[in-house]
Amino acid sequence: MSHILIVDDEINIRKVVREYAEFEGYEVTEAENGMEAVNLCHDNDYDLIIMDVMMPRLDGYSACKEIRKTKNIPVIMLSARGEEYDKLFGFEIGIDDYVVKPFSPKELMARVKVALKRNQMPIEIPQQDKFTFEGLHVDIAGREVYVNGEKASMTPKEYDLLFFLVRNENIALSRDRLLEEVWGYDFFGDDRTVDTHIKMLRNSLGEYRKFIVTLRGMGYKFDAN
């Protein structure tokens, strides 16, 4: 049985999410602020965290960063703010998903299932795991990327996205295909999820952003030629 930590200062939201989560068979613990969540994660292990962004004492982003110092727990953020900047910041600190309030509890549970499944999937190492494109060095097995000799600092999803693009060099990849293969689902994501992460990845690659080619109206491809 997966154990979920629900963190939100609104008791009604915690109550609704708990009801749906327990109906799905999950064990549930609640916290009403980020500081309480950090303390609970210090003393306990959870399979997934559903956490609001705006909370008293310690906001969700700060709590997530503090928890990630010692625990690698999937995090789904809840927020009333749906602007790209807010989502981008969340993905940059390594959250797994971002759900805008008001939300459908059924859809949230579907996202929970996806996040749990993805976190439990075995790591597959391709036969060729090291690639070099000019000054860009990609080590898939070691999960390392070097840009002109300097190690790049990227989020887990940026690594996953780059590795998939590199393994499929010169192949046109639709946004739906990227969602299905990199995120593990093809229904709950949207074009903005892919586009936001592509923007982050390009920033991390610096001058080698040129290798990620936009296919207007379709998606992207990795082209180092």
C-alpha cells in the first residue's frame, strides 16, 4: 500500500483529497503547513507528496527543496496560480507534476497513479549510453551532461527529456509522443508541459540549444548535423 502525504492549509481540500486517496486504497497522512511536512518527512517515509504552494510558516516550494535534501519523494504541487512562470519554477526545483486549483479529485488521483508507477519503473540502460556532439557530452548511464567541459545542472525531467531526444536523434517527435515516453502518460499532460521543459533544457544546454529543433505545429527533434 502506497503512503501519501497531503499538505495543505485548507482543511476542506485535505479532507476531499484524503477521501479520494483512501478510496483508491492509499494510506494517508496530513500536514497543514510546509514546516510540518518537512518534520514528518524527516521521521517517516512516504511514496508521494501532494503539496499546496501557498501555505503559512513555510511555502510548498521551500518545503519541497528542504525535503529533497534528504529524501527523493515524488511531489505533485497544487496551486491557484497557473502562469507558466510558476510551473517553470516548480519543475526547476524537481517537482513531478503541477495541478492548478480548482482541480478534479479524480484527475488528481489519476496523476498520483502515474507518478507512483513512474517512480517504481526499473531503469533501462540502452546499449549505447555515451554521446558526443561538438562540445556537448551526454552520459546516459551516468546521468551526466557536460557543456564545453562543465557539468550541467539539470532537473531529473530535463535529463529524461534530453536522453530520449538523443536516443532518437534525427527522428521527428510529436509532443504527444514525448508526453507518453518521457512523462509516462498521454492524457493528463498538455503541449505546455513539453514546451516548458524544452525551454528549460535549451537554457541548460547553452549554445548547444541549437541541436533541439522545433517542428512547427508538431513537436521537436534532436539534430546535431
